[in-house]
Amino acid sequence: MTTSTSPAAAAVDPEAYLQVRDLKVQFPTEDGLVRAVDGVSFSVRRGQTLGIVGESGSGKSVTSMSILGLHNPARTKISGEISIGGQNIVGMKEEKIQKLRGKDVAMIFQDPLSALHPYYKVGAQIAEAYKVHHPSASKKEASTRAVDMLNRVGIPQPQRRANQYPHEFSGGMRQRAMIAMALVNDPALVIADEPTTALDVTVQAQILELLEDLQREFQSAIIMITHDLGVVSQVADDVLVMYAGRPVETGSVEQIMKRPQHPYTWGLLASVPSLHGDANVDLVPIKGNPPSLINLPTGCSFNPRCRYAGQNGNRSFSEVPELRPAGEDGHNVACHMSFETRQRLYAEDIAHAGVAQ
Amino acid sequence: MTDLADSAASPATPTLPAREPLLKVEGLTKHFPVRSGLWGKGSVVRAVENVNFEVRPGETLGLVGESGCGKTTTGRMLVRLLEPTSGKITFNGEDITHTKGSRLRKLRQDIQIIFQDPYASLNPRHTVGRIVAMPLQVNGIEPPGGVKRRVQELLETVGLNPEHYNRYPHEFSGGQRQRIGIARALALQPKLIVADEPVSALDVSIQAQVVNLLRQLQRDLGLSFVFIAHDLAVVRHFCERIAVMYLGRMVEVGTRQQIYENPAHPYTRALLSAVPDVTKLGGAGRIKLEGDVPSPIDPPSGCVFHTRCWKAQEKCAAEAPVLLPNPNGSVAACHFPETGAVI
């Protein structure tokens, strides 16, 4: 399996549709500088899915918002490079970004009830998204296109449904309508920010399957942002694990799920209850809480919660670990421990708990 | 529908020793009248329909199902935040279905609830000390050693620093707030706690901390729990016995092993197979349910699941199945229960 995520140091992937290099997003606030994203690099090819995993406040949503150019430049400091189909959008003029947004890059939001306008009919909202990028299209063409899209995402009776308001849709149907709206201009890159978190598992399974079908058909690149490792394991080709604004581990989905190397990834895997194995064994939570992004711990920002901090003398507390190759091709980890130590600890402490078993 | 109550009440707990149940629910039903438009015709949302179950002392019962299946409504009726339309709730041998006034207040000392949203369920203008002391104050209880000491003990029990007594909820993270909610529920030393999605609003790493805390409290204090959740993996970790609900009805009740390893109801199987499984990359072999849950205003005839069931036959649309023991060990309301283990 080739992997398209690459550490900061690695060469540019010429086939990638989206290439993010050393992205830093900072918000100056009264309390201090919030380092929401602090040096993230990744790339996604068309037809591939990258899963970005992390807890609230790990910077995953901020990353996706900057790919869409949605941050207010007056209040945000962005540096690095975000190249979409060859164009760098960092520092690009708003009018030019608007041309890309919705056409080349589209977004599926977590909560479809607040992302859809309650006052307009679903069909009209999808038609509007189409007309913005196809000014020459007639009203009729646009609404036909909207009904087509509703049909394509598996909404029964699309003609009738297009004439209804968002509140008349169930949660799953609303999310389908959101997906129809995102895909109406055949975007090459779709960013799905927790698209199934608000849904029941049965509906979640339907939506994930739908996204996969559509990806096969349109060959789009997908970035799936989620805190649910289960979802990532179902849809992603590559995974980027983020903690406190920094990447801590990247690799193929198999490398991350089956042979994780970073103690934070271990913690995530060991704290998720599983449908298999001994239910009476206690979960192994990650102690403490995620840090404040204004006052990051010195050294490795995971050190206050890491069970293994201090293995290498003082390094965990003084030196920020860089993403380095973790043995296998395409697998990178930002941890001071040696490969052998990590292998041993994983086998001893982690492999039996939560879903890691 | 009365036959369902009769046949289901007794075999619902066939595998447990004959101890007196702490909580017994018989034929519990809740209908909400609704009206479409200002002068529209009135209709009824059948949120909970003829539900029967028991909780024994020290037992944890999980109520699972999709949103809209009536699990939260059931939980709220148990703590008497909602008035049942019909049916009977017996707690500790006493009929509490329509208890009122001071008797109800006394009863609530024994049955407490933990809410889902740790942000909405704590008063932002009260200190933690006041929030946790509130149940004691309302009931006029003077614990030995004083209220403050008792509150600090409680905070310590749930893993919070007792010195944070004077802080406000906004100074705490989501997981810590949920601990405050748990401390408040424990203040009156209840016998039964209804936990309504207590961890679903929390991050995964924090969720594990709270699940472990609840398990430890259950073990140490011998509490009974009704644990309401949509996350089957969390329920498996916490509950000995599980009841699966669909469209206001109970479709299967069984022990953890029966429900997770040999479920008999097709709905239980579909629900289990929809849970994303980290051990199976790519999600192969998933049972896919088509469409949405039907409206509880106009539920399907016969078995309410027949519109989405891949095994449905004519009989399913005509005749409502009752909860009956099946070869797999659990109690399921299905005409054609599945046999064998889950793959």
C-alpha cells in the first residue's frame, strides 16, 4: 500500500491533489497566542481518503477550515503552504478562493440542521450552490440538477423532497442532503468534518457507505475528520493522528490501527470499549485532560499525560519530538522513545485493552 | 396488546436467581398528543409502548436503541419526570406510578438521574459545592459532620479535588462536569441511578475515565443502574443485562453474552453489525438497514420492524410478535428469531 501522507521533511508527492506543507494557524487573543495548528504536513491524492483523528482541540477542524480559506485573515496568522490542484491558497485573494470553494473543494459539516438554512427549501439550497459556480445555468437546469443530486445520494422521491424544508427531513436524510449539496459541483476534494457524529450507528453505516460509493464514482479526494477510530478504520486509506495542534503519527490505516507507535494513539485505542474480548476488564484511559493551546507543555506536548514520559532522561520535557520514520515505509511517529522500546511497551501494556485487542 | 404484557412480564428474566426485583416495570406506555397546524387533527406519538422489565438490586441494565426509540422517555418515567400514560412502575415493592408530593420527594432520594449534557445540567451561577449540596438541602438532610464535609467526600469519591468546592462549572472540563453530575446523583445515597447517555458528549479518552468511575462506584456502593445509551460498545462494558428497544417497544432482552454473542432479533444483529469495528478494516460483512425508523405517530402494523427487516414475511405485517424465550437464550419479540452466533 502506498501512502500519501508525508512528514514535513519528505519529498512532494507529485500526484497529490491537495498538498499541505508545514501549516501553522495561530489566533492572537487577549490571553495570548493560540497555536491551533503547529506545523502539519500531509497530502491526499484523488480517489484516496485521509482520516484526521484527534480529540476536541487537537486542531483537526482548524486545519480543514484553513483548506477552505475560511479563517478571517485579520484575526488569523497562517503560514505554510496549502496547494489545491497546484494553486497555493495561503495568502490568496478572497475572490479567487471563492471560485475554488464549493467547486473544487467542498465541505460536509457535522450538524446538518445548523448547516442547512431553515427558511429555504432543500432543493433551492442545492440549486443555489450549483448556480454560484454555473452562472449561465438557468433556474430550471439548476433545480433539475438539485433533484438529480438528491436522487444520487439515495433520497427517495427526490422531486417531492426537493420541495421540502430541512426540518421535514430526518437526521440521516439531512446529512444526505448536505452531501448532495457538497457534491453538486463535482468537487475534486471533499472535507467531511465529523459527518456521522450526530447520527445513529445504523444511519452512520449508510452514510459511510454512500461516501465510499460516491468517491468511487467521482474519484474525489476525501479528508475525513473524526474522533471516532471506528469510523476511520472503515473508510480511510491513510491516517493522521493529531494532538494539541501537532501531528503525532501518520501512516496507512493498517499501520495506525494494527501497529500503532505513539503512546497517544495507544491511549486512543485502549480507551475505546470494544465489542469483543473480556468486557470485565477496565478500560485504560489517558489520564488528565488535553492541554491549553495557549500554554503548551514544554517538550513533547503529550508528556503530562504520557505514561512513558521520562524514559529518555529529560528529553520529553525539553525537546519537541519531530515526525520520524517509524520502521515501516510511510509510517511516521513523533516520539522520543526508540523503536525497540515502543515495540516492547506496546506488546506488554497495550495490546490487550480496549479495541487495541 | 394485553397478551404481550402477560407473556413478557415473567420470562423477561429467566436466567436470574429469584431475588425480589428493586424496580419492576409492567406495561409501561407513554403517548404524547400532537397536533399538526393550529386547528389540525390531533394525533398521538407512541413514544413508549407496553414496556416490561426488571432491575434487581446491584444490577446494571442497559437500554439501547436508535434515537427516537423511547429509551430516554422510559428513563424519565422511571425517575418520574414524565407521567406514564398507562402501566405500572414498582420500586422496592411499592407502586410509584403516580406518587405525588412529599412522598415523591422521598422517593427521589432513592432514584437519581445523571443527564447526558454536562453543560446544560449544571447551573452556571452556582458553585460546585452548592450544586452537589442541593439534593441534601432540598430534602432537609443534615449529614453527620456537616454538609460541606459530605460534599467534599462526594467530590473525592468521583475523583475531583475537594478543594474545588468553591469553583463554578465553567472552570471544569466536560469530563469533570460529568463527575460533578455524578457526585450530585450520589449525594442522597440512592439505590438506583438512571444514567441517560452519561458519556456520549465526552471525548473518547475522557469517556473511558468516566466509564471506569461508574463501574467502580457500582462495584463499591452496590448501586443498581439503568444505563441508557446508543453506543453498544460502552453498554457492553458496563451492563450485565441489556434491553434493546425499537420504536417504543422492547424487541430483545438478554444477558450481555446472549445479546452480544448470540442475538436472536434481526434488529439486534443489524445494530451490532453497524458499529464500526477497528478490528475489521474496511467494514466488510456489514448488515445494512435500509431507510429510516418509521414515525412513532403511525407505526407499521404487526411487527414494527418488518418494514426494514430482511427476514420479514406476511405474518410479520399481520401479527405483532410477543417477547418469548428463544433457543439462543435471550427473550426476543420476533416470529423468526435468528439462531447461531454472530460472525
